[in-house]
Amino acid sequence: MLALVYQGPGQKKLDDRAKPAVQAPGDAVVRITKTTICGTDLHILKGDVATCKPGTVLGHEGVGIIDSVGAGVATFKPGDRVLISCISSCGRCGPCRERMYSHCTTGGWILGNTIDGTQAEFVRIPYADTSLYPIPPGADEEALVMLSDILPTGFECGVLNGKVQVGSTVAIVGSGPIGLAALLTAQFYSPAEIIMVDLDDNRLEVARRFGATATVNSAKGDAAQQVMDLTGGRGGDTVIEAVGIPATFKICQDVVAAGGTVANVGVHGCKVDLELERLWSHNVTITTGLVDTFSIPMLLKTVQSKRIDAAKLITHRFKLERILAAYDTFAQAADTKALKVIIEA
């Protein structure tokens, strides 16, 4: 089968790999119909994710059709159409019982990280009963790819951890796919203001179309001052970091209001400064964490009811044999205006 294989920092290859097989009773093998590329995949290629070893098939998002199942799988059968969660959950260990599936003692974020992932024609899914979701008849499968990771991540790690409330002020630093997912789902709670910060005017224009009340271009280095001016010097009740670099984390610290929350979503590949000498007296909360994907069933309903139009995050489409071109397009988003790219296997 065709698969996109990580070869080490800065290196990837579309290769011919053996089709995966069921290895444990709870496994399912899924024939991928549609997958995508995540910013985390780019972090892996930068060498930021040491747990991903050369030779691993990348990807942790997608939809597909059950090809085969292990003897212990009770919920699914061959031929079923399924949504793949980016998090694999046994459903039984202590963290799973607390809905902290990302810290499952034998699962978590393993797809495209410690085991082969979804950027291939087939993928093996451990714990299929608790890591796959049935796709409703007639559903837009391209839109549902957004539910594997980015919508739950923006919602759980940004909106819920950030304690977005009715009438509050939200600042989202980073207007890429994850930041836009946080923007879309923050509107569940009707904040009074949602301010988006980014270097890219195109992405800021997209943010305005998606519901941002104000946008700030950070190219001149005065983003924090602009946000403070927009909020009358108060700052944001919720500030969401959706990039993962020191400069954006600093902006978040600079604009969080007293009593506010900085919700970190970005993947950080190097250390950042925590300016406690300024923040110690401000009653500020800082949250971190991987997505747990417990919100997928709820988000699936919102997409089905058209409360959220997840498909508008999709800007480009490629066949699997052109996935290297898809990576180039995704990585050069400032030039290509790419948000999410759909890859059809």
C-alpha cells in the first residue's frame, strides 16, 4: 500500500508498505478514504516530537471503511464507515475513566507518533470500539475529517480549558486551522468579543468571515498593545495560544486580563519564558494539555445539524499519490492560502 513515511527530521517519503493486519482482539484495520495533514505533522518533521521514530507512517486524522476486525471488537464490522479519533483509548484504565483519554496508559496519541498512522491506504486502529465513531448516513465525510483532531482540540484545549463564558472577551493568538477551530467553537458560549491575532492578512480575513469581532496583524511587533487598545486596557478573559512558539506565548502573557486564563494549545518545540515576575499577582491561570476527544460525539451532532460548518476549513484537495505536493501546499500557507488539505486515498 502507499504510505507517507517519516524518515527523520526534515525528511519524508511516499513509500510502498505492507498492508497492516489485526494484531490484538480489539484492533480494526480501516481502509482510509480521506485523511489530512496537521500542524503537528510539521512539528514532527522539524524534529520537535522525539517519540516519533524514523520509519513511522504519519497522520492521525481521517475517515474510512472497516476492512477487518479482531475477535474482541463488538461495535463495528467490515464495511462500516467510521471516523477515526486522533486519540486511541482503551476505555478502562484510570485516565480513561476520568475522560483523560490522551493519557490512556496503553494508548493516547499513538497514531502517526509511536505507531503507524492514517496517511496511508490502510491503518490499524487499536481499541477500535472506543477509538472509532460510526459515520451517520449521508454525512459529509470531508467535513467529518475535521472532527478527528482540530475541532476537538480547539474546543477542549482552547475553549473549555480557557473557560470561555457568555459576554467575555476572547483573544486567540494564531489564526491557522486550530485557532480557527477555537474561534468556531468559542461561539457556542456567546462571548462579547473574539479578537484574532496573526501575521497573515488572508487568515485574518478568514477569521472575520468565521465570526471574529476584531483582528490584529502582529507583523509590526505591537500585537499586544493593539489587543490592549481594543479591550480598553483590560485584556482578554480567555487567551488561547494556537501557534507554539515563544513569541506567541509572550503575546498571550502580555494580553491576559487579571483573573483570566491562558489556554495553551500550540505544540512547543523549544522552551518559552514564563514571566511570573509580572503575573504572580494577577490571579492568572495557565492550562496545557493534549486533546482527549471526549467531545467528538457532541461536535458530530453540531456538524450534522449545521450549527458548525466544518467543511469551510478545507481549502485544497489531493490524491494520496500527490501527498508530497499536499505537504508543500500546507507548509507554505502564507503563499498558498491553505487551511486544511483533504487527501483522498
